Amino acid sequence: MTTALHGIARRLLRRAPAVTVSEAGGIRSLHVGGEAIQSAMRIDDPFALALDYTRCMMAFLLFHPRPRDALMIGLGGGSLAKFIYRRLRSTRVRAIECDARVVTAARSHFALPSDNARLQVEIGDGAQALEPQACDLLMVDGFEDEAQAPGLANQNFYNAAFLALRDPGVLVINFMNDDPAFDRRLQWLEHAFGGAVLAMPALSDPNILVFAMRGAPKRLRWDRLRARAAGLERRLGLPFARYVGALKRMNPHTDDWLSIVPDVERRPSR
């Protein structure tokens, strides 16, 4: 390697955010570029979802209970990939992570299984992985410390996400609840998905989960959602009944129906 190339490599290494692992109270945490927790694992139960917002992301099952192919952009410690791999046995998982060091940490410190027929982890640009009808579940959780990766939060990306989903399909995105660009990004999502967008506050973490749907009905009955939530809660041990309540607080509805594609323009209040 020439002296000039050595200099470029050194500068790139200096810019790369630090990837560190910490432990406290039986929880192992992953940090990328700061103190913010990017992923967490219960040491005594590695396949459980240790963080509230990751548990809340599983609320997509209220709208799409049997995904065949899940594409995840942003791996972290692999919490969601591991949970879906272990608990949703008919779902194939493909995860895209831009930082090879994160994949190494997930495998060495967070019990992420090796690649196999149902789990594939790739190093690359998640935005470039969006191909037409590639999946029926797309989960996006890509952050740089506490800021959402800009390449995963723009109109072009959301348009490509819509095309990447089969019909029916659902996109799940994690946002911080103090994101100053949240309303603008919600508008972009509504434009890409024809208005079929729901938002749900996490139960305890400072996050908002957004569900954008392709091929969804315009509305769903609350009694049907509650019945589905009860079954999911028994099967997976997550508080799906509370997710239904959180959806009701943040989205247009009547006493009988949750509106997925509302008749009038709206923005969820936070």
C-alpha cells in the first residue's frame, strides 16, 4: 500500500465510531459511537427482547401475523433477529449491517447464531438491499449513536421500501420520540404508502414505532385486534393487549374501528 493510501486508511479508522460492550445488572449492552445503548441482551436469556422498544416493534404481528421473509436493516446485537429466528419458526431472516465490527460483536458477545437456512447476516448498505418484492416484513432500526441514519430516512428510501414489500407487507421503523424531523418523515412515509401508516409510542422507552403497510385494509375492528393480541400474548409472552391500547391513543379511530388509511389528513400527537 502506498503512503497516500496508508494515510487515507488511518483517517477512515479515526472517523469510525467506537464499538463497545458493557455489562450491568445482568444486562449486556452494545454501544456504537457514544453512550447510547444500541442493543441489549439479558445474559440469562439471550433470545429474549431486553429493551422495551424492541418488544414494541413486534406489534407488527397485529397486522401481519405470518411473515415469510423478514429483511432487517441494522443489526445491533441481533436482538430482533434472534427473537424472530427463535420464536417465528416459519420466518426467514435476512439482516443487513453496515459495520463489520457490529456483526463481530453480535456473534462474539450477543449469542447471534451462525448463518443457516433461516438466518443470513450480510455486511453492506441496507438502502441498496431493497429489491422489488424482496420481503413481506421490513424492519429498520439504523442509528448513529442517537441519530437516525440519514440514508434510511428520506423519501427515496421510503419509496423503495414500499416496492420492496410484497402485498400484503409491513414496514416497521424505530424513531426516537424527540426526533425533530419526525413529522416530515411521517409525511414522506404516508406519501410512499398511500396514507397506510400507524404510529405507536413505546410503553416505557423514549421511542415511537411506525408501521407502514402495503395491501392493508382501510380499517380494522378493535374486537378483531384484541382477539389477535390475546393469542399473540399467550404464544409470545409480550404485552400485545397494551400495544392495542397504545395504537388507540395515537391514531384516528372510532369505538369500533382503528383507521389504517384515514379519510382526513392527520399527524399523531406525541
